Amino acid sequence: MTYFQKAILTGIPSELPQKQEYDCSINHAPKRKDLLTKEEKKLAIRNALRYFEPKHHAVLAKEFAQELHNYGRIYMYRFRPTYKMYARHIDEYPAKSKQAAAIMLMIQNNLDYAVAQHPHELITYGGNGAVFQNWAQYLLTMQYLAEMTDEQTLVMYSGHPLGLYPSHKNAPRVVVTNGMMIPNYSKPDDWEKFNALGVTQYGQMTAGSYMYIGPQGIVHGTTITVLNAGRKIGNDGLGGKLFVTAGLGGMSGAQPKASNIAGCVSITAEINPKATHTRHSQGWVDEVYSDLKELMSRVEKARTNKEVVSFAYQGNVVDLWEYLAANNIKVDLGSDQTSLHNPWAGGYYPAGLTFEQSNALMAENPSLFKEKVQESLRRQVDAINQLTQNGMYFFDYGNAFLLEASRAEAAVYKEVTSYELQVTNSSSIVNQKFRYPSYVQDIMGPMCFDYGFGPFRWVCTSGKSEDLDTSDRLAMEVLEKLAQNSPVEIQQQMRDNIQWIKGAKENRLVVGSQARILYADAQGRIKIASAFNRAIREGKISAPIVLGRDHHDVSGTDSPYRETSNIYDGSAFTADMAIQNVIGDSFRGATWVSIHNGGGVGWGEVINGGFGMLLDGSETADKNLEMMLFWDVNNGISRRSWARNEGAVFAIKRAMEQNPNLKVTLPNVVDEVVLEKL
Ligand SMILES: NC(=O)c1ccc[n+]([C@@H]2O[C@H](COP(=O)([O-])OP(=O)(O)OC[C@H]3O[C@@H](n4cnc5c(N)ncnc54)[C@H](O)[C@@H]3O)[C@@H](O)[C@H]2O)c1
């Protein structure tokens, strides 16, 4: 048995491991807000000590009190494993259940130093997207997964493994909930408080559901978005056009890479030098500048020569936008991917302060920090408004930029004429007042989600690139075959995705596990998954494959300012779809399911769910994949169709033709004249 295997089976060690140095070379989570009273701090420590034998309590109580004081959270750093954190071959995991081994692999991938944003704080992306709250939860969960059989289900409450429960072979091996709150206790400060108490966590979307595959996951979605945003400003391609945005973090780090794939010139501002360095050293951004003048002369050269190149601006995005506006520089596409779902705790850094000054201020004087963030947002919006008047197409990138800017009283609303007001009242209740669309309203929603296209992904549990190559080839063959008979409504999507999968390998997108993503509809996902399962059965792929998806999908996420922002019947503020999705997946063969409060746009602003499914080549997997993927996509299309979205009505009628057991309630559309007469 290897050291790694022994350590997994040990779980929480009965003797205290050596204390470890706080490693300053690693990107750490910022100090969190200190909201707890003295009594609540005691409660947080009492809660943390539940994981340990009483003989250690005196030592650990002091240590945890210090962590709470220094970092605003108890991470239990001492218990961080000393083995290397990465996704191993599935057979290396000590496990009685292959499905459980696959989940262990995915957990380790989410915490891999090359993948995770703040690996020592168990944060995968988004500044607060946690896999676990502390290292005791990690150790205990891995031990449970190693011990469990296919007749048990592990229950996870916001990172805490509640325990193993008897179930059955076709039940999920793990059921995850993250951040589920009584609705009235779901404000950002509630997260600060209850997370500090150790009773809840922010799972983001794929972090707390073990389905993150590094920025590759988002490169594809971003490529599709940039390509289609480019189609909004003309059909002459993106050569020589300039895209300006911000963020080189977990997800946002994909922007320069995607812009290169889409074929434009891009500038991405990033305030954190470590984040810039990571993306630059990984080859995700081509050149780094901290001098705006120097950067702009390089940009002009690149545009003139129609170079495909990505630049990082090491500095504050507000300074970049103001420089562009002051110098009347033509920008074609604009967006922002700072973490504004988390504006007061490190998601957005105000102008005029260094990175370090901001980190200190947000902990020492949160209200002054908030003022500075809001002032910066107003300045940023003013500069953007000036540039859009000169022809820039700006879109909100699902990071709550317009939402937070509006809360900061930035000039993000447009004047609504009385005619527009009528339209607004009859067909669109929210969001139409913003000057700019969100990328879902204009692009992702009507072009992808309504037709069932969403971020399907897979991970080869052998860790072998040959297996990934085979899977790429199989996926491409499936799509090419389907494209021959695709209706005209989805042909552009099919073409973009065939193009993507053909170039996926040469784009060197793999960070961490051997994983791939592409956008496919229900039919595409099912056919690709069946081809994989067959290849595993026939030994053409050497080990099982994990299927999954981003929660940011057709059916996975209810989020009125993002995924469901192109739903205009008022139901954008309901969350039945995401909940139904996870319940439905769980009894149709998912290997694990998860449901979260709080994804990309913030705690209390979104409910999102997802699944993982292990394809092991078996006939059961064949049946499960067909049954579950069909539901997993068509649930959302049905809901979008009921909201009168034309693409979705088309797609669900097509699905009913393909499967006679599907019978969906279709909407009748009222003639506006009838309403006008009221
Ligand atoms: N559109 C999508 O599909 C999509 C997908 C994922 C995430 N998002 C959203 O985008 C946001 C970013 O996600 P992430 O995972 O990259 O988060 P992240 O926190 O890892 O990265 C954000 C980066 O922005 C930088 N930043 C913050 N303020 C800045 C400023 N004023 N100037 C320059 N840089 C600044 C931070 O240093 C950080 O590196 C989140 O809100 C997320 O929910 C959108």
C-alpha cells in the first residue's frame, strides 16, 4: 500500500500531525470579514473541535482561535495532507466502489495546485468557491469514500460529511448540498457569519460539486460568447478587432485564450500579480504590460497587422478603461469578469489602492472599502459608457457587474421610452432597464440554452492523453454525423463545436485531469456518451470516463441575472427548475448530484445544480446515460418553452418527435391586441 493510500484510509489522524509553515508562495484567500461576536467565536471553535478527540482540544482550540483571528476562518491548516494533490489514475485510489474512487479523483482535481485558486483554503475558483470548509472535512470525506460500497450513499452538507447511509446500486453515491439557507438568511453577510461558524459554505457551481476542470471549462463558453458577440458587430470576422475585459483568475483567466481562439486582439486587466503570473506562465495570455502607454502602442501595432494576440494589463481595470476613454481609443468589444458576485471580500479591487492596501482595508475598515468599490464602479461605468457611444458592444459577463454597478448608483440604466415601457411590461419584467445586455440575454440564452446546447464535459480517469485523444475523435465523429441532418436552427452551433473539438488538442487546454468540454444538445450528449461507453467496454479507452457539466447550463441554474435572464414570464425569480433537475437526475442514474445556493452571481442570487456520472462500459451505464441526460437537458428546454422562448418551443417539439414518451405542456401565445384592449 502506498503512503497516499494509507493516508486516505487513516482519515483524521489520531495523533496530531506536525504543524506546517504558512506557505507564502501559494495564492491565499484574503482575510475574511470579522463579523462574529466573542460568544460566536467560541461557538465556531466548539464547532471545529467536533472533528477531534478531546485529548487534542486544548492545543487545537488555541490554534483555531488564532486562525479565526488571522484569517477570519478556521481552515485547520495543520491537517493539510503532505502528499501531492492531483487527480491520480482511478485504480490508485483505495476504494471498494469504482464510483466512489471517481469522486475522490474529481475532488483531488478540484484541489490540485495547478487548478485551484487558493488550494490551502480549499477554494477552487471565484474567490470563495469551496470544495470543503476545512481540512478535517476533506480527510473524513476521502476516508468515507474509500470505505463505502455501492450499497451506500454519502451525504454532504456544505463540505461536512454527515455520514454513509444504506441505499442501493443505482442510487447516487454522493448527494451534495452547498449553502442551502432559510431564504431570509441568504445575504452576503449571512455567508460571512455562517461560514465563519463552520456550518455552511459557498460551493460556487463546479467547485463544491467536484466538477471543475480548470479554466478549460470556461474557455469554450467564452470562445462561443466572443465569437457570437463578434457576429453582433458584423460578419467580417474578428481579425484586428479589440476586446477589453478584466480578470485573470479561476474562470476569467480563460478570456485571453478564448479571444485568441476567436481570432481577435484582447486586453485583460488583472490587479493580482500572482494571478497574472500564473496565466502568463501557463501560456494563457501572451504578453504582460504594466505601462498603459507602452501597452497601447503595442495594441495599435497588433491591430494594424491583424495579429491574433492577447495582452495582460497588470493593474486596475478602472485605470485601463479611463485611459481608453480619455484617449478616444476604439474598442470593439467590452466586458468584465472581476468577481463582483463577491464585491466586499476580494472579488473587486477599487482603483487608487494597491492590491495589498485593498486586502488590508477590506478587513480593517469594511465600510470604507465598500465606498471605494462603489466609487470605482461608477468611474468604470462612466468610461465604458463613453466608449459604447463610440461603437463598442459591451456585455455583462454574468459576474453581477451591472447588478453591483446599479447598486453603486453607476449610470447603468438606460432611459426607457413609453413604447419600450409597454414592451417591458408585457414581455419582460426585469433587466431590460440596464443599458447593456447580459451575455445570456443576447447570446447564450437565445442561441444555445433555448436549443439545449450547454457545457457538457468529461474526464478520463486513466489520466492518459491517448484516452482523451480517442474521446475527442469519437465526439467529433458523432457531431459530424449528426450535423448532416441538423435543422437549420442549430447548424451554426454544430459547426462551431465541430471546429472546436477539431482544434481542442492543439489549443493545449488541459490543466489538471485529462478533461474536455464542448457544447452539445441532448441528442449530441447522449450519442457522445454512448460512444464513450462502448469504447470503454471494447477496451479502446483504457479506463472509465466521468461525465458532467457546468451548472451554468440549459437546466442546471436558476439565476435571474445570468442563466435565466432571457426568461421573461416572471419565473426568472423562481428556482423550481434547478431543484427538479437534481431530484430528477438523482433517480435516473447519476453517480453524484449537487444543489447549491450561490454561484457566479452571489449568495442568495442563484440556485444551481449538477451531476457527475461514471461511464464504466457497463449496460447499466448505457441505460442511465440515456435516461438521465435526456431529462437533464429537456427539463430546461421545457421550462424555457413554457416561458414562450421560440427556440425552446422548437427544440421541445423536436424532442417530443424523437421520444414518444415525452409529453410537455406547450404555451399558447396571446395576441398583444387582446391585452392592449384591456
Ligand atoms: N460568464 C461566465 O460564463 C462566467 C463563468 C464563470 C464565472 N463568471 C463570473 O466571472 C467572475 C470571475 O470568476 P473567476 O473564477 O475568474 O474569479 P476570480 O476571483 O478567480 O478572478 C477574478 C479576478 O479579477 C481580479 N480583479 C478584481 N478586481 C479587479 C480590478 N479592479 N482590476 C483588475 N483586476 C481585478 C482579481 O484579482 C481576480 O484575479 C465571477 O463573478 C464569476 O461568477 C462568469
